[in-house]
Amino acid sequence: MSRLQRGGTILVLLLLLSLAVAGVVLDRAERLQLVKNLVAQFASQIQEPLYALTSQVSTIRQFFVDVEACRAENEELQTLVDQLIIENVRLREAQIENVTLREQLNFKQANPSLELLSAQVIGRDPSNLLSYLIIDRGTDEGIAVGMPVLTHRGLVGRITDANLHSSKVLLITDVSSSVNALIQESRATGIVQGRIREGLVMRYIQQTEEVKPGDLVLTSGLGGNFPTRLIIGQVTGVRKRDVELFQEADVRPAVNFRALEMVMVLTSFEPIDFESEQ
């Protein structure tokens, strides 16, 4: 074979090889593009669910953040509410105390001849029969056995035991208590005594005396154990029988003994023959 023929053959082979390589390259390029297209299509299909899932996760996270913020805010609000409740209770107690002190002051001003010492109730009869009270005033403050104890509403009782800084008050509702009394309207006299059940009874009222519900009952001063004209209570009922020498009257105390917090001791009064009344 001549040199010219051999050169032509080589040229043809190179051309064929070039075409084959170009075909392979083009074939791979098309397949790569197909893969890219498939990946792009798959990505576009899962992009929306992924976005929705991401949004939900973000929303849940924000929810817990908001819950924690609300919890902290609620704790702060509860603390504020507790403080306001405590402050309101203090203000209410101060208001009640001011009312009581004002009532005592008005009573003292209306009765300038009476020397009255204010006292706080610090103890009560544990049997709930309300037979006595304990007050925070004693002999160091000038308290003595037999002194009357009252409020602006009326008579409470009398001192039966006095220590240095505390005293015991026997209430007029105790069964052992007796107070010489009179009916304000008719001036009928009798003795007011305590009884086991709540309330008072006025005994030894003359049958001829007029007594009716609504009449005020005052201390008479007889016997010298209490001063005159202290309010004891009000008649609520009358028992009168012709076969008996005396009539009786039920008396509602002017003082609410279960609500007593402050009282006044009449220090200027000196009882007479206290032991005989016992």
C-alpha cells in the first residue's frame, strides 16, 4: 500500500474516532441533564411539604416560647394580686380600727366625767359560752378588780382578776353575773342576770310595773357595783303571771360579745361592797 493510501486510512480512522467520542460526550451530557431535571423536579415536589413542616416546627417553638412568657406574666400578676389583697386587708383592718376608736372617742367626749381606759381583747372563754374575756391592761395601767367594762354601745362586764398587764372580765351574760337595773320608761327596777343560753333575763320586777318589748334596760346604780345609766340592752319579751310575785323580761344585750375586739374600762369608778355581790 502506498504512503498516500495509508495516510488517507489514518485520517478516516481519526475522523471516526472523533465522531465516536463526540457521540459519547453528547450522550453523557444528555443523561446528566436528565438527572438534573429529575432532581429539580423532585426538589420542587418536596419543597412545599418541607416548607410547611419547617413552618409548623417554628410555630410550635413559638407556642412554647409564648406559653413560658404567659406563665411568667401570670406569676407576676399573681404576686401583684397577692400584694393588693394583703394591702386591702390592712387598709380594711385600719378602717375598722379607726371606726372603733372614733366611736370610743365620741363616747368619751359625750361623757367627760367618766375616766375611760381603752383596752384590746386578747383572749376569750375557750368553752364558747362567752363567760369572760382577757384584756391587755392590768394593774400597771391602773386596772383594779371590780371596775366596770363597757363599749360605746353598752355594758360588757366587770374586772374579776387583774395582773400586771392583763385582766379578766366577767361578762354580764355569765350565769354568775347580776346587775341591778331599771326600765328606762317606767323606771321599774329588777336584777339582770346571765343565763346558759344567749341573752339576759331581768328578774324581780314588780307585777304592778309596766314592762313591754322595746323598752331600754339601764344600770340603776343600786348596790354600788355599777354606775347609773349604762345601757344593758332592750326588752324582747315579758312573762307575767298573776300567781307569781314578780314578772320577768327577756333582754337582748346591747353589746355583741362575739365581735368584741376593743373595750373601755371605767377606771374612775370604785365599786362598793363588791364581795357581797359575788
